Amino acid sequence: MTTENPSLYFKRHIFFCLNERKNGEASCAQHDAQAAFDHCKNRIKQLGLAGPGQVRVNKAGCLDRCAGGPVAVVYPEGTWYSYVDQADIDEIVDSHLAKGQVVTRLLTPEHLGR
Ligand code: FES
């Protein structure tokens, strides 16, 4: 079953938390979130997936799931990912953003919030 909505301006949107806390509390920026964001954006561009009707990669502030960080969330599905390295980002791009297939092994555990 496909969940794609033809009226969406972007088929998929991924938001990366880039929040940095200076008070010593954990935040996604401590885990190279900026590098992951840059890598994702470049890969989407290289694969020709950027632009209207396709995929948009956006920065975000704290997404309030810091305990699972670094996190990124994909809409319209509302799928949360906790990634470790650029290979994880490649998998999210190639599988979910390009084909709509969720990368189960990278899902943020449901109970992890702030
Ligand atoms: S600091 Fe990234 S989700 Fe809160």
C-alpha cells in the first residue's frame, strides 16, 4: 500500500535536530549532527532527489527527543531515526527518502523523549 499524497509540495521532508546546549546537557550537536545534515543534503542533491515533488532536507532546533539523539524525523510518515554515522544517513536516504522504505534498525526507541 502506498501512502504517498500527490498534493504534497515535497514528497518527503527530513528534519535534523542541530541543537547545541552550552550548559553541559546532552544535545544532538555534540554528535556531529551538522556533518550528518550536510552529508544528507549533498547526497540528496547528488542523487537528483532535491526539489519540489521530491525531498527537502531541513535544519531544526531541538525536537524534544534528545535522549535518542542525534535524531532526525521524516514526514509525512513521522518516522524518527537515531543515527550514528554517515553510513546510517546513506541508508535513510537510499531506502526511506528515495523509496519510502523505513530503515527499521535505525528507528528511535518509542520510549525515548527528552
Ligand atoms: S537536542 Fe536534539 S532533540 Fe533535543
